[in-house]
Amino acid sequence: MTTNRYAETAPDVESIRADFPILRTQVNDSPLVYLDNAATTQKPRPVIEALTRYYETYNANIHRGLHTLSEQATAEYESARDRTAAFINAAQSHEVIFTKGTTDAINLVARAWGDSNVTSGDEIILTEIEHHSNLVPWQMLAHRRGEQLRFIPTDPEGHVDLVEFEKMLGKRTRIVAITHMSNVLGVITPVAELIRIAHANGIPVLVDAAQSVPHMRVDVQELDADFVAFSGHKMLGPTGIGILYGKESILNAMDPFIGGGSMIRVVELHESSWAGLPERFEGGTPNIAGAIGLGAAVDYINQIGINNITAHEMSLTDYALQQLHDLDSVRIFGPPDTANRGGVISFAVGEIHPHDIGTLLDTDGIAVRAGHHCAQPLMRKLEVPATVRASIYLYNTTDEIAQLVASISRAKEFFDGA
Ligand code: PMP
């Protein structure tokens, strides 16, 4: 048996685990082994406490009331924006728009930016490895505006072909929208290079960072990304809160998508004018608790250090890939080693249906995802109906990976004997 080459030094996983009450749960009489982090992550006590504190001590609507609680809620909501903006190194806090999540953020761009910048015959460039969230909104825009979707070729591990990409750019290309890390293959796309090439041709780029921001340092200014979308619940925060980062100049030129309270400057009976950033894109009462919870999640990640989290995950990913590779029957999708990938590991076990593997792992208390992972075109490209996916985060341990591998071996024996 190969051993883990990396020492589990930083971060101190046992003390991190103590912060996550759910990790003490038993599932089917076994301790929970939670390896479904690409779907959603667990919440540490400081995040849960931030939500409770808001509801128990200063619950109020924001930006409106002049009373003390409203002022406190507003200050905490805006502070969460500031800390999230700093986390991704946005130049200004108002470039960070609170949304419901990645899906909501990309739909906002496809509507608010797309409807006024895309016309019939234009082109939008995506890849075949996109999550449905970064595909369907552009298809819907195509139905409204008549543009064409084009797809950058990718190899079987999901690496994009930069040479072909450059050739695809033309006068009618309006935007490039691409995932930073595939939620199926784990592959990291060369977004910095893609952005450089796109910008050299005057074309903006949206980055679906749902799987990258929680796991690796993402600096929006260094990348020079025009839009970046991600979700709070995949980075230790609550569900129902996410971020659309947009460059100030682009956001300022966009009309709002959701009309209503808070996003206006002056409302007449027949006309209205819009508020500035970020309110223009946050019509209605927002997810105040969610934003405050996300702020606490950002603090938690900062306290451990995003680079330490990446190092820990890469150590476990390396170990998991080695161990899975050693199982004859396992086919791993995506890059076979840790170069250019994150801790999302999709695989198949012989001819056994992924759902059956998922069910058997669950009997051992191991939570993985089995399915198409909201990437049906990619499943077709891989010529599989579904995959099993184990995805790693800061609280996972080498021992949990060993349990996963042992459970897969048992599942294989069970089906071989059946
Ligand atoms: N893009 C990617 C790459 C994802 O992994 C996900 C979530 N699985 C999404 C977008 C959508 O995120 P949400 O459901 O939080 O909107």
C-alpha cells in the first residue's frame, strides 16, 4: 500500500474538525465521512453562531430603518461584502454583488449584460465541460437574442485547447464564459491565459469559480477577470447566498435585472432611475443572514489560510488518486495526478452503476455523489451515464480517504460475488 507522501501538518485537521458539529454524526452506524464537498460543504460553528447571533440579537431589514438594529444589520451586511471583496482581492467592495449563488450570478450576467450586448449572429464561447449553470443561461439568451454558442475543444481530461480557442475568437465573439475548476473532472482551466487572449481581442470573460474560490487563492485583479461567480454554501457558508464579482466599469454600464425596492434612485409612475453599485443589482430584501454567514465563512477560511487549505487538499487528492489508481477496476476521469487539478475526483468502478456504488458507500457512512453532476453534455462526451464523485475539503483526513478506498473494494467484491 502506498503511503501519503505529504505530512499532515498545516492545517491542524483535528482541531478544524472539532469546529464542525455535523462531523460527529453517525450515518448507518458509522462515523460520517463527508466527501460530497463539491455539492455543498459543512458549516463550522462560527458560521452557525453568526447566523444565530443575527436572528437572536439584531434581526432587522437593512438600508432602510433608522433604528439601531437596522443600522447594525446594515453594518454587518456591508462588512461581509467588504471581507468577501478582500478575499478575492476586488479593487472595490461595490464590485461584489450578493446573489443567491453561482447560478443566480451567471443568470444575472446573461440577462443584464447579455440582453443589451448580444444580438443575432453574435457568438458566445463556452466549453463542453461546463456545469449546466454556465450553459443553460447562455442557451436561454441564445433563444432570446439569436446568438450562437461555440465550444472550445477539450481533451478527455478536460484540458482546453488554447490554440483552437484563439482561432475561435472573431469580430462576432461577445463573451467567453468558462469554469475555473470542473465539478466533474477536477481539472483547473488556464483562465489567466484565456483572459489574456480574450482581452487581446477586446472580449470580456466570465469565470465560473464555484469550485475554485473555496479551494484556492483567486485574485480577480491578477486574473483581470470581468465577471466571477461563486457560491457561499460551497465555501463553508450558508445556502442561498453567492457572489457576482464584476469590474466596476462593466457593472456601471449594465441595467438591472430585478426591479423593485432598494435598486432605484427615483421612482415616478412611468419611469425610474437606478441606484448605483451594488444596490442596483440587489433589488428586494436580500439574504441578510446569508451574507453575514458568508462573512463568517470567509473569516474562518482566512484564519486557516487558503494556501494551507489548498496544500492539505492536494495532499489528500494525491493520496486518493494513488490509492484509486491501485484498484484495478477503478477508472478515474480527469487528470490522473495533482498537476492542474483540484480535489474533485470522479470515477467508475468496473461496470457497476455509479448509483449502486454510492448506495453501498452510504451504508458505510461515506457520503459521495453519484450522477451526472449537472454536466450532461460532459457525461455524453465521456460516454458514461454518470460517475461517482468524491470531493475533498479542509476537514477531510487521510484516514477517511483510506476508508473510501476500502469501501470501494468491498463494493466491488460484493458485486463480483453477486
Ligand atoms: N458551477 C459549478 C462548476 C458548480 O460546481 C456548481 C455547483 N455544483 C454551480 C456552478 C452551481 O452552483 P449553485 O448551485 O450554488 O448555484
